[in-house]
Amino acid sequence: MFGQKGRAHRKGRLDLDDLQSARNNSASVAYRTSKLCNILFTRELAHRLAPHGVTANSFSPGFVATRFGDEAGGLPALALRAGKLFAKTPEEGARTLVYLASEPGISGVSGEFFYNCCPGRIMAEASDAGKGRRLWTESERIADCAE
């Protein structure tokens, strides 16, 4: 399922010239690509904040039983509803976020990815500093156009 073991980002398809998914609007690819972008963007944020002593980390809560997908239809929605019977509770899903915000032992850790309160494994593309910088620049460009 989505987010299982923090792997959703691994099937993302990052096209820095099509961040709005105009050419590929598959919902599942867009979701997975957004997870890849979360990691890249956070790593770039951590780099930019480092001189100020501020940390930033990304994490995956895993598959959590939320309202995500409740309004969808068809077979995928049915599978998602069934899968939620085995998903984490929202409280369990928040555990890594609380850990990152409160654990003194990781106060200096920045730019990392976590899953279940532990450092997680990311694909090589998610640690590409050049892509992170370009994602930041393209995000700024898109945000400027939206004003």
C-alpha cells in the first residue's frame, strides 16, 4: 500500500520540467513523486538552514488509516478501504513526528529521512543534491507564477 515502510518515494518519477504533472497525470505516480519531492525538498531546506543551527528532516508515517481516498471510487478505493483495516492508527502514524520533535539524541541530525523512529533508506535520486537545488528553484518559480 501507499507509504508502506517508507517506500512510496521509490516509485516516483521526477520530471523537473513538469512538476505540475501536465504530461503525466496518473494519481498514483503523482502521489509517489510527491513523496520523492518531500525528501529532496527537505534535504535542500536542511542544507539552507544549517548555517543557522536549524534542523529539518523528512519522515514517512507508513500506511495510516486516515480519510485519505475515502471519496474515491472503483476497485482501487475498495482495496484502500480494505487495507485500512490493517493500517496504523493516526496516533501510531504520528509517533515518528513526535520522536523527531522531542528526542534529544537527534537534535543535531538534519537532512535525513526517518521511518518508525529510525533512519530510513532512500533511493539514490532522493539524495541527489543537484536535483534538490533544482526542485527548490522550480518550486519558487511556480509559487511566483501563482501570485
